[in-house]
Amino acid sequence: MSDSTPKPAPRRSPSQDEPDSTQDAPAAEDGAGEAAADSQAPRPSAENAAARGPLGILSVPLDLGSVPPAPSAPPAGWLSGGAATAPAPAPDDPAAVPGQSAASAEVGYQPRGSEPHGQDSAQAAGGEAPAVSERRTRAEGPESATSLTSDRLVAKSPAAPVGGWRRWLYFATFGYVNVGDSDAVRSQRALEHRIAVRLGEKTRYVPVLSRKGGVGKTTVTTLLGMALADLREDRVIAMDANPDRGTLSDRNPGRASHTARQLVKDRFEVNSFAQLSNYTAREGSRLDVLASDADPMVAHAFNDADYRAVTDILGRYYSIVLTDSGTGMVHSVMQGTLEKADAVVLVSGGSVDEARLASETLSWLEAHGRDDLVRKAIVVVNVSAGNGTRVNVDEIEDHFRTRVGHVVRIPHDRHLAEGSQIEFAKLGAATREAAIELAGLVVDQLTGD
């Protein structure tokens, strides 16, 4: 073999100062195509040059969006989409959250515990908002616990009819057919509701007047008091203020060991209702009765000052005080009776003279400046003792309707005609209805103040 084979040239070390031919301008022998391609290739910028490593390898930033999240929590800066980095907010930026990195401020990332709740979360997820009660969003705020009453929450079934064929039909069909009560029963219940209405904290005084004895003034006082006491929840008392021998205690059951005169003497020692009950009588009825003295000479000493003292004591413990007045309109007791009166009941008999005296009583009140009592007066035509005369009672009622607003007739009743103690349960149906109607009219006048 000959020595004509060319020997390789010796390699130069990098420390030599000769320029690298690979980094110089392209050689002419590379051709025009390589020169054109090199001229279109982008030259490295200063930033890319700075990002190169010591070996000249370009450092490419990591796309954090391509890194899957950890099972427990996403890494800081990971986004479901978008750029991997974002400029941090300025220190004075109101939207900046303390402790939150710039990467976590990207749109779409919510820190743990800051997820929206309720209606906002449902709307953010694209679903329908949950139903919200109208009572919760009302202007006056939520309801209080007192609004949860039995009338609102408990369904009630209609009550059985009171009587008659309606009640028979209800039980015959085992409650499946309930036509309700009749109109008369409903009207009666409405009347009883009117009587039971509250009158407030003020005591009301109602005198029963008559200028002629024997017309049934004491009977009307007892009937009115029993009807009020039976249908009302408060206390009602009837007081006998007749200067002569009064019979109010005789028409009412029960006896008391003291009278109105003794209550006047002991008025400074009575400080409770329990003490006052020793001076009143109640038996077989819820009506309390304060009797007068049986001796006419002692009873005559009951004057205006005594009446005011007694009524002041009764006004502490009773809501309604009925006064069985005497027949004399000019007596001193009558002055205090009319001054305290909130309404009056005028009693007339079924005869000509009794009706005329009752009408003259209205004229006397008008003459003495008590037109207010005349407007609120209730006239009771009492024919309970008998109506066998030829007097037209309807004409008497028509006369009084021209002077007052209300007229009530007490029909004939055998129990009342006896003149003994009155028991409300023994009265006839028409008499009880008249007494309840009178009580309703009286309460209407008291509540109209």
C-alpha cells in the first residue's frame, strides 16, 4: 500500500483564538439557497440570549396549564384555561386579596372556602335558582313566633248544628251532611259576641230610671244584670240606690251579711276584692248584688256623698255598675247617679199613665241639659206582669221611637209575674231573648263613647 492516503488534519483546541467558522457568515460555496434561508431565519433577541444556559441551550418556560392538578388541591397558579402567569395586582388595588398570589388571581380559579353559595352558585353553574318564600323577602321582615297560632295551623271542622232538623240530619248521616245553623241561631251568636266585647279600663255606670213605682224597674235591672254577667267575662254588679225600701236583693238569689250603708262606713278598710265580696251577694248567678238597708229610715240617709263613695269603691273592681235608682228625680242621690251615668235605661209600663211619666222623664233630662243621655237612652216597655188591657202597646213603642233610638219590650212571663227571686233559666224563651237584646243595646251605647 502506498503512502498516498491523506492523513487527517490535527484538531484544534477550543482555546485557540481562531474564529469559529460555523458562527461566521455563510460561505460562498454553500449556495444561494442556503444564503436565502439563513437571511429569513429570526436572529436571537437579547432576552433569548439571556435565557440561554451556559451550554447555549434555550430555557423554555413551563406551561402550567398543561400540568394536571393534584387530587387534593390544585397547585398554585394552575388554571383550567388561559395563560399560566398573570401580573400581580398593585399593593393599593382594592381587588387584591392578602396572601393571594398573582397566578391565583386568574379568572376561573376560586380558593377553597370562597365558592358562592345559594342562588349565586346555582346561577354561576348555569342552573335554576332555588325557590325562595315570598314571606322571607317581604319588606317587614320574617314572621315572629306568635304568628304560629292554632287558628292558622289546625284545620277545623264545622260544629254540629244547635238544634232542630239540622241537628238531626247531622247525626243521622254520622256528620257527613252538615247544613249549618239557621239564620236565627247565627244572629243570636252575633248578638252574644257584641255583648262580650271589651270595654277598656274605665268602669261604666248605667242607671235604670223610672218616675213611677211598680213598673218593674227592679225586674229590668235584674234581667239586664243577669244577661250581662252571663255573657261577659268581666265583673258586673247591680247596686240598690233606692232611698226608700229597695227590693233588688229580694229579686236576686243569695243573701249578704252587709249592705251599702255598711260599705260606706267601712270604705277605708276595703282594699281588695275579697273584702268587698263580703258586702255583696251572689248565688245561682254571676251577677253581684249590693243591697240597700231594709229599714226605710236608715236607707233615707243614703245621700249623694254616700253614693259617690260606694261607686268609687265598686269602680276599682267592676267593669259595669248597674244602679237601681229611686223614683224621685230631684233626690240628692239622683244628682250623682246622672253625673256618673254613661247610658240610661228608662222603664215604662204598659198603661197610659206609666207611658206618660216615662216620656216626661225624657223631657226632664232634656230640660236639665242631659241631651247626651237622651240620645243614648233605651226605653223598656215592661208588660211582664200581664197584658190583658185594651192599651195598644205598639203605639207606646212608636211614641218612644220618635224620642230615643231603641225600644225593647219585655213580654208577659209567668215566672216574672210571681214577684219572687228570678232564675234566668226559668224564663220563657221570648223573655230571655228580650233581656239579651237589651244587654246588647246597652253595650253598644257604652262602646260608642
